[in-house]
Amino acid sequence: MDIGYFAAHEQYDPTTLLSHVDRAASAGFDTVWTSDHVHPWWHTDAHCGAAWPWMGAALERTDSIRIGTGVTPPIARLHPALIAQTFATMGAMYPGRVHLAIGTGEAMNEVPLGYDWPAYPERRERLIDACEIVSRLWDGGFTTYDGHYWDVDTMNLYTLPEERVPLYVAGNGPKTTRVAGRYADGFLTLRDADVYQRELEPALEAGAAEADRDPDEITRVRQLLVSYHPDYDRALKSTGFWRGPPAIGFDEDVYDPREIEAAGREIALSEMTDEFFVTDEPADIREKLATLADAGFDEVELLSSSPDQETFVEAMEAEVLGQV
């Protein structure tokens, strides 16, 4: 099983995140995933750097670790063809070290730029358009596509990587997961093993069957929210920054981080153990990862809200990485 490190632009400034990636790479993490947002999930003490230029800096200062988004939303602000060109360019510059993950997004990434926030059915169709456009452009040659919402007209990418960039689709429900089965090299989810096996794996296989694809060739990735510190109370307290997502979810037309934070503050810290794997023992993380491997996940990427990232990475290096 591969273990990834999540670089959260919402929680740290870009320079600090680069130091986190340096440390994750030296510790033996296999991949880095990073958020691609306009607004963060919290207002107080938050950050929200731009993912794409940051990725270039992170790739340049590391040697072999793979780096990509988790996820980039092709909903309104980002045309899929522009996404395809950008990630093809990074893939050409850093062969085998770039991935792209796309999904149905959140209002905070679209409405602040003046766009409406579409209902889920439209966002799913936009995601399908994006999968078609990105895949066709990466196949090479001039491409014309008349989609539900996104089009390209006689477009050709003149710079393509020798090694194709893996395309991941993120989903937490069966409808989006079915899209992943049809198009993606990898599938990313927040759902735990029981929901994954009961609802998402069948949808992934159904989507693959629709496209006459082998579902075993699709990489399954689980994002695990984790907070570790030898002092359990500190580990729990540090999850408070992430109370926004459980407060409003991913579909609501809420995009002001001050409003998201106000809703999040209504959630008691004790309830965050429903969202985060909170522990004071590295062995607990190792056991959790083993459970996810047994459930069928090929990779787990860890979004750490630990109060001290160095303490977390040291524990992972000493007691977890290479032992799952």
C-alpha cells in the first residue's frame, strides 16, 4: 500500500507547506496530494494559496515523490482544457511524478468569482465533460468535443508528457463513483470501508463495465483525516480547524469562510472523532491503514491536522511507513 501526505493550503501558508513536503519526502511518504481552492474551510488563521504554482515549486525541490491535486474542480472557474494543458506540461517537466484528481467541487471555489453554484446533476455532467476533454486531449491530436456544458473546438496539446499523467476522480456517492469507473485511472474517496464496499465499489465496477474497462486497473485511494500527538487532548483540539466540512457538507451554496466557521463552531470538539482518526499512538495509525488495505484500498492519503506536523511525520517515519 502507498501512503500519501496531504498538503492543506487551507491550514498552512505555501512556504510552510513546501517544508512539510520536504519532510514527508525524506520520511518515505510515496505521494503528496494538495487542495485546489479559492476559499478555505475556515476563516480564522486560515490560508489558501494557489495549488498549481505551488506544485511546480514542490516538484522542483523534491526528487521522486509524486505530487498532484486532491481535487481540482472543473465546474466553472477552470476549463477542463486548461486543466489538461497545465497538468500535461507539469507531467512533461517531471515525468511520472504528477497526478490530477478532479471532482464535483464546492461553492467556495466558484461563487466568489461570480459564477452560480449548480445543483449536483449539472456538476456531475460538467465532471463527465471534463473527463472526456482531458482524456481526449491527452490522447493527442486535434480534438473537438461538444459537451453538456464544456466544449473544445479543434484543440491540440502540442506539449504532452512521455508518461501519461494519471487521472483520478473523487467521489463519495455512487453516481460520481460510476463516473470514476468509466474514465479514471484512480478513484479517491472519503468514505470508510463499510460504505465503500457496500455502495461505492459496486458503482465503480458498474461504471467500468459500461466503458468495457477492467476495474482491477483502477487505483482505489482513501483520504484519511488524522490527528496525532502524544497528548491526546492536543490531538483532538487541533481538529477544530476542520469543523467546517461536517457543518455544511460539500453540496451547499455556502462560500463565505466566515459563515462556514460560524456553522462549524456549533460542532463540539468531541464530535470530531466522527470525522478524524484521533490518536496518541502511532500503532493505531498503522492498524487503521492495515484495515483499509484489507478493505481493498491501494493507497491512503493522510490529511493531518496534528498540532505539530514534524511530530506527526517523525512518528510515521519511525513506526508506520514501510510497515503496512
